[in-house]
Amino acid sequence: GEDVEQSLFLSVREGDSSVINCTYTDSSSTYLYWYKQEPGAGLQLLTYIFSNMDMKQDQRLTVLLNKKDKHLSLRIADTQTGDSAIYFCAEMASYGKLTFGQGTILTVHP
Amino acid sequence: GAVVSQHPSRVICKSGTSVKIECRSLDFQATTMFWYRQFPKQSLMLMATSNEGSKATYEQGVEKDKFLINHASLTLSTLTVTSAHPEDSSFYICSAPTGTGGMYEQYFGPGTRLTVT
């Protein structure tokens, strides 16, 4: 079955880069996602990457995909206090259905 | 990005009553929507796939008679929690893929916090 794993916590200083890592098991994953969730809110789609790509950059966000190792990462450059939130990676294997990791709590210190 | 709304944002109900949660795609049509459930400090678990004009598809372990799903139009899906019990208290979130991006561009609603007393 599908399984997605993330580290649970990450703490960084404001202005530093944050790197959140994710591993998945389903080799048939077509798309991989990063979502952001602030307290009491829904999920905000940050970015996604198709499985035949190895990198995608969108402003401060860089996604790296190592399909061989089934490893996905999200790098946030110049991390700000407003970036503090829970970050979920997710993979789509079955049509439209997403399997989520446990979420990484990112804390940004001034 | 595309906008998905949910109503209500919070609801408190008594044990044994039923609660209806609405999910709307505001600026696009969605023939398919998904319902997820999130327990405190946990991840999202897919409950069911809502299909416009046909029956919903439920994930293993989800009681279809308890969680009734109706996809009445191309912009509205409803989840009704019947005979709610305290263990049904959770955060319910819907998602909808946009037509322009295909099924791979999915947007989530803001969620509904259900508390059953």
C-alpha cells in the first residue's frame, strides 16, 4: 500500500533556509505535492511536481525529487516567521486520491 | 488558485443528531470531490470520493451509512454525519480538482470542525 513519511519537527532561524524531507513507497506515484496548513485552517497548495521531473522552482520554494530513492524535499529560502506552519507532503497514485504524510511542524525563530 | 468553500466552519451538535457539511467549488466545476478527516495533530485520511451524478466511493473502514455523501451538482458536494457520536468529532476537509489542471491540481476547503457532545 501507499505510505508517506516525514520528519515531525523542524526549527530554523528567520532568514535561513528550511529543508523539509519526505519519503514515499509507491513507485506508481504520478504527482507529488507540498501543502501548508496553518492552525485551524484548511490546506494551501504550495507546489506539486510530476514524477518525471527532478526539480521545480517557484519563487522561494524549490522541490527536489529523487525518484530512484523515492525521496522528495521542499526547500524554503529566506524563511520568515509567517512560514511557521505544518507542511504536508502527499502523493497521488490512484486517480485523484492523495495519500498524506504525517506533517512537519516548521517553527521559525526570530 | 482555485477556491473551495465549506459550510459551516464550526458546528457543535448533540450525540444522536445528524449534521450536514457542504463543500462548494466557487469558480470552477468539479465532477469529483474528495472528503478527508483529520484528527488533532494528525494527518489527513481520505474518507470517500464524491462523484457527481453517481454514488460515492468509500475507503475501506468508512461506514457509508454513517457518512452520507451527495454530489448534487457540479459545484456542490455534501457530507452528512448521521447519528453523530463523540468519536465522530474531528476536522472534516473537502478537496476538488480543477478542470483546467486536471485531477492533479487539487484545492482544499478551509475545513469544518465538528464537535459532538
